Amino acid sequence: MFVQRVFRFTRNAKILERSFSHRSSQFLQKKNNSYALAKKLLTASSFTAMGMWGLAKKKDENEPGITAKEVVVAKADALFDQGKYKETYDLLSNYRDSGDVEIIWRLSRALYKMSKIASEVEGKKMIYEAYDLIQNALKIKEDHWAVHKWIPIILDSKCNYEGMKVRIKELNNMKMHMLRAIELNPMDATTMYMLGVWCYQVSDLAWYQRKIAALIFGEPPTSSFEEALTYFQNAEKVDPNFYSHNLLMLGKTYLKLNNKEEALKYLKRAMEYPAKNDDDHNAKQEAQKIFKTI
């Protein structure tokens, strides 16, 4: 199904993990001192003693206070980075009724990752729970970039259980949330990559596929390879060489635009990208295959 690959990169844990530990724009940065102090508390179970989101005791007048929430969030992020998604979920579940968006979107993220290794029945339950949580997070704080980033990822998985007709109807909604995430955090390269893939896949529909989709499901959304190229280029400007598949997609998009010189340049970069996981190896192999045909 043509749009099921729109979020292909979400199967790669590392790129999702780094997207939330990635340097963000200045207005989204945490206070360095507070964050460092929170990290020091990760090995302790101090969050259980603090209960509500009150301030932790200060060591001295010049040292900033650490909230219990910052400790919980820091520990949850550390667990998530280690691939301990169930432990992340169990920790954050203690605070799911806090009404705090930082807790709720992370719960949703953990459920999404847990669903990937769960049975089909359990995975479906997790995705629907994740969807309800992320929608609740949106109601609490409409202008949170991570919420808007995760809505299309989770919505795409939800559409797997609801069929192609629902997926096509939701495609524009997915794009809207990605655009909003970029507006709120213009320094997040992975959301730009996601949107570039969305534009590429929609643009790559053959005329007869679009005709069939229009007759059966309703008119699918439209885009262009020029639009896709803009997002891939912007992602590379924000974080050069951040992802093998962004280099690959730049090469493929330039080919669609009949610019072989630029296509070869980026395909070569994808081939030379240091492969750290299966996702990188797949990008390298596809780039090599395309390179040989040019």
C-alpha cells in the first residue's frame, strides 16, 4: 500500500530516540544546570518520595531547584534511550493523571514502541491507548512540538487497523501536524525528513493509482517532488549528515527531477555513510542499486 512506507523511518529505534534528545531550538532548551542535576538523580528512586510536582530541596541559594517532574522525565528518557519501553511506561503511568503534557506524550511514545514487539491483539490496544493519550496531550497544550510530531506517527499505525480508506482521509491531517511541529520547532530534522517522505510518496503515485484511489476512496492528497526536495534539503541544513535515508531520499528525489549530477552526489554520500544499524545498511544497498542504473 503506497502510503504505508511514509513513516518507514519509525521502525528504526535510533532515529526516533535521537529525535527527542537532539538539540532543539533555543526556546525549547532546558536549563543546563537543572537538567544536569536531574540526571544525577536517575539512579535514585527520589521520584517516589516527592509525590506531587513540588520543588526539591536546594543545596544552596545559587543552585537552581529541581522539580520532581524533571527527575521523573529525565529517568523516563534515560530508560527510553536504553530501549526499556515497558519500564518507561510503568514509571510514567504513576503520573498519567497529572494532566502534564510532558508525561502524557512520553507515555504515548512508550506505548507506540511497545506495540512493535507485542502480539497483534495487544499491539492494537496499545496503539489505541497511545492515540487517546496523544489526543489528550493536544487538548492540554496545542503548541507542543513533540505532540504534533507524534500524532502522525501514531495515527499512521492506527490506520493500519482501519484500512486504506481511513488512511487516505487522514493523510492531510498527518501533514498538517508535521507542518505544525516544524513551525514550533524548526530545528528538528527528523520531522522534516518525515514530511519529505510524505511528499515523495504522494507525488510518486502513478496516474492510474490516483484514479483508482479517487474512484474507491475519494481524491487523495497532492504534492510534488519539488516540495519533497525542499524538506529533505532543509533537514540536511539543520543537521548535516544526520540520517542515511535522508541522503538516499535526496538522491532519489533529484533523479525524479532529472538532475543526475546532484542525484549521484547524494547517492554516493548514502553509500559512504557509516552504517551503524540495519536501517543504514538498507539505505546503502538501495543507493548502490540505484547508482549502478544511472
